[in-house]
Amino acid sequence: MEALIELFAQPSTWLALLTLILMEVVLGIDNLIFISILTNRLPAHQQTTARRIGIALALVLRLALLGTMAFIVGLTTPLFTVWGQAFSWRDLIMLAGGLFLVYKAIAEIHQMVDPDAIKKTKTYAGLSLTFGAVIGQIILIDVVFSIDSIITAVGMTNHLPIMVIAVVVAVLVMLLSAEPLARFIDRNPSVLMLALGFLLVIGTVLIAEGFGVHFPKKYIYAAMAFSVFIEALNLLARRARAQAGDHD
């Protein structure tokens, strides 16, 4: 206990904590977008439960990984080399997760733009999945994002309490944001398409990282933020046109 008091008595500890919380929240956005899109495919009475389970699993996985530092370090150790490119367990997991995200995003986009699929279901929400299938896919992507999140945390600080607090706060933010984000995506098809585009970008970045090509994430998130800003302007413009039409 004395060690914790001494640790948090240092201003550098609070700076590291705030920085790591911000990083973990940003990294959690990817996870949350996927969970929101996928759970919106469930019947309405199952959506909230699925989101809560998915986010709870994200927290459990992150805390479990934090408790196995040696395992985390081992994930970055090269396993084999192909044509001069070394691959670790982390690289293979990033590759698998990236390919899955790209496949899932393309499949969802195809179902949104395929006239035959639209005729069969009339609405996108009708293209439902089973509860078990959704939870299984959430677990898979939780593993990918949890490993990425914890490796980032380990690289930023050596203090386990700071990592635990940052992870818990970030997951709580995910939990509080899940319902509003899912409802917003469900009500706005153009936002859904934008979110699927984000998943395509994230999946491509994960594949690149699996091959050892590292993109500065600040540029990726900056581009995503700009896209959100433009889409927000589009939503405001559509609302203004709708209101003008009501007054005519």
C-alpha cells in the first residue's frame, strides 16, 4: 500500500495515467465500432445483452493479459522468418484479425448494396445473426484488440497499477458509449457505411502490421476524425433540408 501511495504521489505518474487512459480509449473505439455494428444485427431484445457481454469480455481479456506480462513479451518474440520477414505470435494474430475485419466489412457492405439482399429483407436490420454467432465473432475481435491494447500499455509504462486503472477506465467509457453509438449507427445508414469503411481501414492496418509495416496511428485516427466531422456536416445539412421542406 505504501508503494502505491508513493507511486501516485509523483506528478509523472498522473501524467502517464492520463496519457495511457487517452490511448486506451482511442484504441477501444475500434473495438466498440465492431461490437455496435454486429449487435445491431440481433433482435432488439438481445442487443443490449450482447453489447454488455462483448464489452465485459474485452475487460476480462485485457486484465487477464495484464496479469501475464511474460506471456505478452513472448508474443513479440519472432517464431519464424519468411523471405527475410520475421513473424511473431502477435504478427500472426494481427494478420488473422485484420483479414477477418476486412472480410466482415466487405460482407456487410455487400449486403447493404446488394439489391437481392435488400428485396429479401426490406431493411438492413432484417439481416440478423444468431446470438451465439455474434458473441463468437465479438470474442475473436476482442482478442485481437485486447492484445494490441495491452502491448501498447506495456510499451508506455512499467507500472501495473497504472495499466489496470487505464484499462478499466477505457472499458467503462466503452460501456457508457455503447448504447448511444449503436442507436446512432442504426438510425443513420450513411454513418453505418462510414463505420464499415473504418473497419476496412483498421483491418488493412492490422494486416500491414502483421507484415511488419507500421503506420503512425495518429494519422489514421486524424483521418477518421476528419471523416466523422464531414459526416456530421452532412447530417446537419440533411436535417436542415428536411426542416425547410416541412415549412414549405
